[in-house]
Amino acid sequence: MTEQTPDTGPTRPTPRRRIQMVIGAVVIGVAIGFAGVYGIGALKRNGTGDPGCRPALDVAQRIAPLAHGELAALTMATAPLRLPDLAFADADGQPRKLSDWRGKIVLVNLWATWCVPCRKEMPALDELEGKLGSANFAVVAINIDTRDPDKPRAFLKQAGLGRLGAYNDQKAKVFQDLKSIGRALGMPTSVLVDGAGCEIATIAGPAEWASGDALALIAAALKS
């Protein structure tokens, strides 16, 4: 009669083996979480992007040597990126979208009255619109105050900034839309956009937009 070995159940891992298994599970979990949170975004940023935005990259490369002095912080686009069709309102409360400016190069600026650098930057943006605003270029400065809708308009009037449109988004969704593609990290934020709605360059923080450096750079972009 054949002797059978008693069934003692599955072999239990040693304490050292259990520690190794736990560490391995944690590492795998972190890796999966990282891929889930950052992987898709990284693919969007580093992938082929929107083929229709490749002309914007050509403009970015051409004007890159002019991003110095007052515009030294300007970051040129390195991948073809089409901006969301930002939705906001004009001074009369009528809905507007970024696509309303298709065919023009646009400097999209997000600002708020509670943002001190924003307020300091506004006169330069107003002057830029006065000097280069045309059928081919526009400054679209969108206020994102969420409490008092009259405060931004009052600020523009008191500061004598009559060349900028009083655009606003009281829900600040335009900021979230740009943040979702990594183009709004703080205030103010400005994005230079081509006529197809594609990124040419982005700057986080204020700039002297009425300076000779800025005027030369935007004039060069308009020659595309």
C-alpha cells in the first residue's frame, strides 16, 4: 500500500518572503497609479499632436530668437497643440469663443483684479492692442473675477484702458481649460495663438507687452 503524504495545505511564505511581496505590490501599484495620472497627459504632450497645428510650430521656431529681453520668459511651442475653444462673454454679456478670432493671431491673456501682477500688466496689453491690433492680430484679455462682475469693468475704465475688450468668465473655466493642457499654472497667463487656434508660445507671469522686444516678436509672427 502506497503511503500518502498528509495534505497540510498551501505552503505559507516566510516573513521575509511576505515583506518582499508587499514591497513588490506597492511598487507595482505606484507604477500603475503614475501611469494612470500622468501617462495619458504625457502622451498628449509628447505625442504627434494635431497635424493642423504644425504651421504654428514653424512660426514658433522662426520667432524664437526674438524671445529675449522683456520676453525672455516666453516658452515656444515644441509640439503641435490646438487650444480648447475657450468660452467666455463680452462686455454686453454675449457669449464669445476663441474660434471667433479664427484667421487672426491672438494673444490670449487671463487676468483678475485680485492679481497684482495682472493689474500692472494691463496697460502694456492695452498699448499693444492699440499699436498692433488689426484684421490680423488682437489681444483677447479675459477676466476671471468670480465675485463682482462690475469690478473688472470699473478697473479698465478707471485705468483708461479702452482699447481692450471687457471679456470675462465669471466661472473661471477658461483657466481650468488651459490648466488641463498644462498652459495655465498661475496668474497672469498669456498664450500666443495662431489663426487656426494653435499654440505658438506661452508665458506664465507678466510681461512688458508694449516693449520693443514684444512688438518685434509679434510683428515677426504676423509675417507668417
